[in-house]
Amino acid sequence: MSTPRHQFFESDNEVTISVFDRGAKAEDVSVQFEPRKLSYTHGDQSLILEPLRGQIDPAASSFRVLSVKVEIKLKKMSFGRWGELIGDSPDLLASTSTAPPPNPTARPRTTKNWDGITEDILSSQKDKTTDEDPNVGGEAVLNGFFQKLFSDADEDTKRAMMKSYQESGGTTLSTNWDEVKKAPVEVKPPSGSEWKQWA
């Protein structure tokens, strides 16, 4: 018996073996598939590959006879590359996993706590109170402060606020009615500004 010349190439799902046996006839070729063994026989040509580097599915494996070669397809039971046809790798039939082997260069997956990230963002965007930041809110907060002051005040304080604000053109706000009732409230523009009366 002689061993015919052969070569193989593979994908992640199957191995294709070309046995160069010119003139072989389909009725004279015998190919037997076992989970870790392949046997090819034609006349005085014999090729036995055992143990296969990985497990195969004998029922899904096949062969066809061409004019210059016999092409054998081995269906892998496990996703991945073998690198060689035969070898003492562990019997993958004992394993129930069909996942690809782990990639040693891949970084491990970490899960993100998206709820925690969302809470952090929302808490950083939450409106601060005037106790936390006296400048927060700007004009709206200032107007709210004066509205609350006015609504909680007695009648004399309200009268003083109205008179001082109107007479000063909005530059002075006093809550002291005893002082404001004596004379008109003088206009006091901010420093660096000039007051002009519009006709």
C-alpha cells in the first residue's frame, strides 16, 4: 500500500482535503468518516488520518471524485482553526461548547453600570439651590426673592418698596416707610453709569 499525495485547507467550519489520485473511479473509492479518524482507500492507495486534530461530524462530511483528485470535506463539530490535520488535541466530543476558543489578545469584556452613569450625569445637572450657590438662577431667583419679600411684608413695608422703586427709577428699593415717606427717593445709578431722564 502506498500513501497518495494530499494537501488541505480549512475554514472555521470545515476542512477540505485534496487526495491526488488521478484516474480514480467513484465506485472504486472508499472513504470512511469517524469522529476523530478519516480512512481513504483506492486500489493500492491508502490514507489514514488519525487522530484528527479536531472532531468532525461524520454524517455531514462528504467526498467527490474528480478527474485528477478526490476532494474530501470534513465538517467540523467545533468552530475554529486546527492548523494541522492530525494531532493530540483534547477530544472535543466530550465538550458541549461550540463557541470559538478564547482569543488571548482580546481584552476582557466589562459591563457598564448605565444606571449609575445616568444618575451621575443627572445629579451633576440638577439645579442647585441658592444655599449651595448664591449666584444660581440669576434674575429669576432675584425676582422670586423680591416677590416673596413683598408678599410677606406688612402694608408700610409694601408702601415703602413701591414708592422707593418708582421714584428712584428702579435704582433703589427700601423697606423703611418712616424714611421713604419724608421726601422723594433720589435716583442712585450704579457706579460708572449715568442717569438720563427720557422725555
